[in-house]
Amino acid sequence: MNRSSLCEIIGLTVVLLMGAAPLRAADVAQETKEQRDLRMGWWREARFGMFIHWGLYAIPGGEWNGKQVPGIGEWIMNNGHVPVRDYEQLAKQFNPTKFNAAEWVKMARGAGQKYIVITSKHHDGFCLWDSAVSDYDVMDATPFKRDILKELHEACKADGTVRLCFYYSIMDWHHPDAQSINDPNYNPSRDAKARAKAGYKDNPNFGRYVENYVKPQLKELITRYDPGVLWFDGEWVPEYTEAMGHDVYNYCRSLKADLIVNNRVGKSRNSMQGMSLSKESAGDFGTPEQQIPATGLPGVDWESCMTMNDTWGFKKNDQHWKSTETLVRNLVDIASKGGNYLLNVGPKPDGTFPEPIVERLAGIGKWMAVNGESIYGTGASPFTNLDQSMRVTTKPGTVYLHVFEWPKGGKVRLPDLHREVKEAYLLAGHAAVKAAKADGEIHLDAPAAAPDPIDSVIVLKVEGEGKAASQ
Ligand code: FHN
């Protein structure tokens, strides 16, 4: 047995033991690199997940009293200045009779997505599960009276390939101890000056909200539905502090030792738009949003969350859809920088996905069915200035060359890898590709016709197990 597998077994044993006994904050802080690598393992392998923004806001779908409300669909209560008492009436209309958890999981699996992150509770405070600490939930406030998260948990368990994860908003426009005391709908700006100008007053009971509402809800979500990730958001409210973030992080991990938590459990987004993890901030991965960091986030785990159109929650009139080509190339670009891609779906009020989303998920799935091995479990490219028509992802001993624009005659040129290329072939169909070193480059003579119009992958088997050398 070699050393690395022995370490893995030791690490696994320790994590399993840690899993058995509740973790103390000190245990969390003492996590070794091996233990962390083990805990993050499935998430790094997954590389591609489905974000789902679904809740009462799907019903108005961007319109209120017959008028279009600007901005993202799930913010309609705030952007439309809808009084809480009017907005909460939507619960009486929430009856997504076409909701089918197994169908949703099947679509994620079909697209090649290995995890689902669904809004258990967004900023509006409405809960998609049967919460013992709230009546503002799908079981008590709606005619639907089905525990959506429970059904998704069961569907993911039955499927066995897609992990269920939860988004949870710290900001809450409905709970009296959390909502703005200036005006329940007022979203405390992330900018302190703007807050001061608006005369924003902190809610003096926010600490009670965290202790008596947030933590009990997190305990319900973690102990009932076994999520892989807790994806926090709405952390920018001024009453929520980094210290609270560390406490909530440790609390969640004490309930489930191998849980993964994003960096918005703390306040690191404020430093670099959530793009990096500072040592003093809580959380396990960075969360760049609607962007792909130009050079990735070297040295930290990170995940780009992005929409397919311009809204997270469903909006009837947002037809500004990204092409399947763009979505696949985003996935490849992110993986080539060592990140995960969390691609969003905003289901309709009846529980089905908008047709343009269904089409795009199928198109991505078609590409992933052939080329998934060049994404799952890969690491970042060793190159810093590759031609923009190409990307590289890597595994030990293997380089995946992604060619977006197929060159004339199939003559592909790659900077020198400083490693012998033992074999080269097309990932689609495995046709051999001639590889030779010349003029400080690798010359690949591939078929004249591109194997795939979106991204054709050439596999290079290289000498040695280490990462290919950078330029
Ligand atoms: O305000 C939310 C927004 O509605 C959406 O949930 C995004 C997704 O990451 N997060 C916040 C904006 O950063």
C-alpha cells in the first residue's frame, strides 16, 4: 500500500470518527490538510452543479400590479416596494402541482451536474421545508403542503449521483428580529455611507434571530436532509458580523463534520466580491458571482455562480438567454482555472423549468456525455497565456486540450509542455492524433474536421505523474 492511500485511510478514519462525535470549534480549526482534502474531495471532483432559485417570487415572475419590476426576479418584494403583508399573500397561491423532484434531479444528472444547491430560504424569508420554528413555510402557509426539500432529498438519494445542497439567506425581510426596522422592505445597502444617508438603524434583536431562528433552522436542514454544502448568502447585513460567521460555521460543522460551507457564511465577500478566502474569514470556498476570475483564484477552492439569462428567480419576460455554446465554454474556462461552475435554474410557479433552460441543460449534457472526463476531477491549466481559442484542464499524467475554434486543416499548436507526449487522441471517438515537438511547441496533426462545434478535446498522455510544467 503506498503512502498516499495510507494517508487517505487514516484521514478517512479520522473524519469518520470526527463525524461520529460532535465537532468542537477547536476540532474544526485543527483540521489537517489531509482531512480537508478528504472533506472537499467530492466537491472538487464534481466541478459542475445546478443552482435553483425557487420560491414565492416565481408567482409574480417579475411583474407586480401589472407593471414590470426592474431587477432580478427574486428581489421583487424589495425592488417593487411590496409591503410584507401583501407579499406574504403569495403563499396562498403557491401550489406547484407539476413539481416532480425526480424529474429535476434527472435533468441535473442529464446535464452532467453532480450537485444541486436550492434556495431553502431566500431573502424573502419563505421556507421550502416544514420548519418547526416558522409558519412561513410550504407546509403551513400554502395549499401545496408538501415538504419540497424532503422530496428532493429522497430523489437525490434514489438517484445516487447528485448531491443535495442548500442555499440559506442570512438577510431575512420577513422575520421581525432580522428585517430592517426602518422599513421592513428596506434592503440595508452593502455600503455603510448609503446606510448612514438613509438613516438605517440596526435591528437590536438580530443576535436573537441568529440564535433562536437561524441556528434551529440550520439544525433542521442539516440533520433531516444531509446536505453536502450549506451555501450562505445575504451576509452583508450590517448586524451580521464575522464573529457570528465563525460561530455559524462551527455550529454547522459541529452537526455534520464533513459538511462544506461557502465563504458567505462570513464577510469575506466584502473584501474581494467573495472571490477569495482571507485567513481570518470563515468558509471553505470563494464565490465569484456572474463572473469568471481572469486567473481563477490560485490556492483556494472557488465556485463561479452564474445565471442562464439575467435573473436567478423566474421572470416571465427575461428571454436574454446565453447560448449552449457559451454555457459549455464557461464550464471549460472555469475548470481550466481550477474552479466549479454553479449554473442557475429559475423554475416556474407550476414547478417546471422554462423550456429554454430544458434545451440548454440537454445541450450541455450532450457535450458532457462525450467529454465529461475532461472536466470532472481536473485541475487548472499550467499555461498562463494560451491562445484564447483554447483551454487546458489536467489530471496526473494527462493534459486535456480544449479547442474552441478548430484550426484550418486540424493543425493544432500548443506551447511546449516540457514533458514527453506519449500518446495523443481525440476524446470523442479516440481517433489518434500525431504529436511532435518542433520550434519549441507541440505540433498536433488532427483530423481536418472539428469533432465538436462547441469544444473539441484532444487528450495528451504525458510522461510522469506530476502536473505538466508551466511555460
Ligand atoms: O441577493 C442575492 C441574489 O438574489 C442571488 O441569490 C445571488 C446568487 O448568488 N446572491 C445574492 C446577490 O449576491
